[in-house]
Amino acid sequence: MLDTVLTGRHPHLTTLAWEGESDLAIARQCIDALGLKELAGRSLETLSGGELRRVEIARLLTQQTRL
């Protein structure tokens, strides 16, 4: 699930760059904020529809867009 949430950081990366520690910290904060920490070890295929929506919201929040 962390890999999925980290895809939200891709707009902030340069070409051929990998996610750094700050990107991982942001993704983990979003996972924690949405109560997904206990689901981190599960594959996406085993999550319910609501849980998947929360993963998608976490991915969007990692983009840190202005509201």
C-alpha cells in the first residue's frame, strides 16, 4: 500500500528520480492520518471498497496541493 500512496509524490520528482526520505515521511503521515496503518501489510486486492477509497485519498493528499 505504501507504494501506491507514494505514487502521489511523482509530480514532485524529477526525471528518473526515486522517492526520498521526505517523500516517505509525507506518505506515512497521510497513511496514519487516514487510519490505514493497520492495513499496511495487506495487498490492495484484499481491501474493501471503503478502504481502497481511503488509500486513494491518502495518495491524493501526498501531492500536497494547495486548497
